[in-house]
Amino acid sequence: MTRLFVAAWPGTDAHDALAGLPRPDDEPGVRWVRPANWHVTLRFIGDADTGEVVERCANAVFPHAVARLGPVVERLDRRQIIVPVDGVDDLAAAVRRVTNGLGEPTRRPFLGHLTIARTKPGATSSAIGTPIETQFAIDEIALVASDLTPNGAVYTTVATFPTRDVITVRAPRTR
């Protein structure tokens, strides 16, 4: 079993915009996420059989999405400083449908975000409220293995799956 999640990695322009955010190093209790680890989690799976997740995702159709980040850096809860992400709800719902029953059950509704820092209780950052507006197209999603180490999480992309434009066909209306 491997600790897994499905994510979208930010595109180059979005990555550059995120890199331009302030990351004060003199704020006690704030640990900044390494830029290599920035991602939008579409579903945290937890411990699961990698092969089973890959098989389900390989046979699925995931809708294309454009992730819109911003408008400002926010606090999600006592422990996370985030950039809100809109435009990925349908993609996250598709990932949840495909991976339903694998790993840990989903405990809360999806809320699109990209975590830029983790905090100890009571800690805060001057970065909260900083404006940011950028976007990136999600042409593929990634199944990511997460290895927790004393120096932070190490993420390894296990597999990627394309997104595609999905056309919704509606039945003709009858009278």
C-alpha cells in the first residue's frame, strides 16, 4: 500500500506567479511548501493499491479544466495558508467517482485550493491577503505517491492521465 493522491500540477505561468508571492522567513511557526510540491489536490486517497488506482484512472475520461487561482492568499484553517482555486470542481468530482471505494473515504466536500504554507496553531503570515490572479489549463492529472519524511513530504508522480473536452449530449425534449 502506498499513500496516494490525485493532483494537478500548476503550469509554468501559474508557477511563476506563485513564486512571486512573499515568503517571509522570519515568521515563527510558518513552514513554506517547497515550490516543487505545489499542486491542487483533486482527491486525497491515502493508503491504497497503486495498480488498482492506475487501472481505474487509465480507463476513465476526465474532463478538461482551467484552474483559476486567486484572488488573494487566504487561510483555509488553523494550519494552512492557501491560494483558492476555481474551475476544477467537475474534474475533482470525476476523480472522486472513478476512485470511489479506494483508500480513505472522502471526509469533506471538495474545496479547490493550493497550499503554500503550513502553520503551527496561532501562527500567521503577512502573505495572507496578498493579491494573486493567474490560471492554467489542466491537460493531464497525476497520481502522486507521498512519502512523509522528517524534512517534509516527498512527492513522486506515479502515472499521468489526460483530460479531454467532454461534450454533454442532452436528450431531445419531448412534448
